[in-house]
Amino acid sequence: MDTRTNNYIGGLHHITVLADDGRRNVEFYAGVLGLRLIKQTVNFDDPGVYHLYYGDQTGSPGTILTFFPYRGLPPGKTGIGQSVVVSFSLPLSSLAFWEHRLKRLDIAFEKPSERFNREALISLKDIDGLKLELVFNELDTREGFASGHIPAKHAIRGLFGTELWVEDLAPTAGLLTGLMTHQLLAEQGSRMRFGVEDSPGKYVDVQVPSNKAQGRNGNGSVHHIAFRTPGQLSQNILWEKLRGAGMHPTPVIDRQYFRSVYFREPGGVLFEIATDDPGFLVDESAETLGQSLMLPSRHENRRHELEAVLPALDVNLSPYY
């Protein structure tokens, strides 16, 4: 039983994004960025579509980025009610390495800038137009995935954070600093940074943009952001708190690698509370993570059918990058 009920939320668990082509997605995130593909599975609610997970060596909470690649999905529109940026954490000493790497691979990016007088960042977009940030800092003590084509000392450490666009700051800030036990850590212009502690993988930046157009989900947009909680007991306590606050959380849903509760925060962004357990080693060894299609038991009888419609993925990209 999980007895750590005072630590209901421990930062980000994962971020999930809508994408187009699964093969190109793997080429970019495993090939260009050097993340480990830790799980090939399917959208449990729509099993004709992949659910691809990337992360560190074992898919530790706070390092995970996931994708639903729907071929032909219309592009999303950035705006109010969305998580608009996925930020990765890297060592400050790796800035020159990544500038050179992106130039060599002909990946367009903005010239480095500074934020909060302590972090440098490079902004770029992925193949579907999702805005990414490589945030170089001296705070992250995690080890990245040494993929072979990215030296370990320059590897992405995990998620740094995300950025929400909302129409009214107060309700979102109130939820974060209240029920979700975040603190206001920093302010710069219209940007406010919240976190359960001052550490990469635990940051949520919130802004009220000058353009008040509503966002629209689609290809290249964030579907939801997930916060980590230790286990079932802490998740149940959070569920009761969310229901009491009028957040209308979903029932607990078994995602095989974690259990999930979903709700919309006051600004319209879809939030999830995901458990740390059981993790990604429940059906694969650490050595073979991400190498094979893993199906939940309820879809195993459809394996041949699903393998026929899901495109084959190249999971051995090191020689090309």
C-alpha cells in the first residue's frame, strides 16, 4: 500500500501529443532527439492507432512523451485552453553540441535565448509543427538515455516542463497552488512559473497570451498533460479532492503501465493524474523496451489484424544519426 499520502503530486508524469505519421515520429524523436522508444502499443480506446512512448532508459515518470499518430489528422491551432510547448531538460554545457547537431541535421531553430536569468533555451518545431524547447540548465541531476548516437553527457534528461495558455490566469493558478500543491516559483513578464518544487520535470509555466483565439486540437498539438502521483491511495485521495472542488474527474482508468484520472482545469487544458506504478517493465525487460508491439490483454486476440494495419517502425536508428 502506498503510504506517501502527503506527497499527492510529484511533478509531471508525461505529456501526450497528437501526430501524423508514426514512422516519421520515431525518426525525429528517437533519431534526431535521441530519446528511447520505450513502448510500442496502441491507443487502448482506438486500437487501430499506435500509442508511442518515449523516455529515459526505463521510462521514468517525468521523462515521458507520448504520441497518438493519426494519419491525415488536420493540423491543430495554437491558442487559449492548450498546453502549447513541450520543453526538454539538458545540461547547460550541452548548448554548443545541440546547436551543431541541429544545424548538421538541417533542423530549423531559433537562436538561443535566456529565461529567468538561469536557463538558456533553443526553440524549434517537430515534423508536425509542435513547438519544442531544449532548455539548458544546471539544476537537473537525472541521467539521460545514452542511445549510442547521442553521447551520454549531452543526452536529454527528461521533460523540463510545459506552458499553458489561458484566458484568465487566476482560476488556473488557484488550482495549481491549491489542490495541486504547486508554488509560484518565478515571474518574467506575463509568464508565471509554478512547480511542486524548483526542479526540472516539475515546471508548469502559465501565460495569458495577447491573442485570445481559442486553440484547437489536431496534428501537432498537445492532447493532455499528466501529473504523477505515487500510487492508488494518493490517486484516490486526489480524486476525492477533485470531485469536491467541482472538477468532475473521470473514474480511474487502467492504462496498464499506470492508472489515470482525467479532468479539465479551469482554463480548458486537459489534465491527468497518473500513478508512478506499475511502470513500463511489467511486460518487457529493460533491455528490450520498445522493440515489439505490446497489446493489452483485451486486444491480444486482434494482434494479426492490428499488425496488418499499423505501419512497421524502424527502432534501430543509430546508424542514420
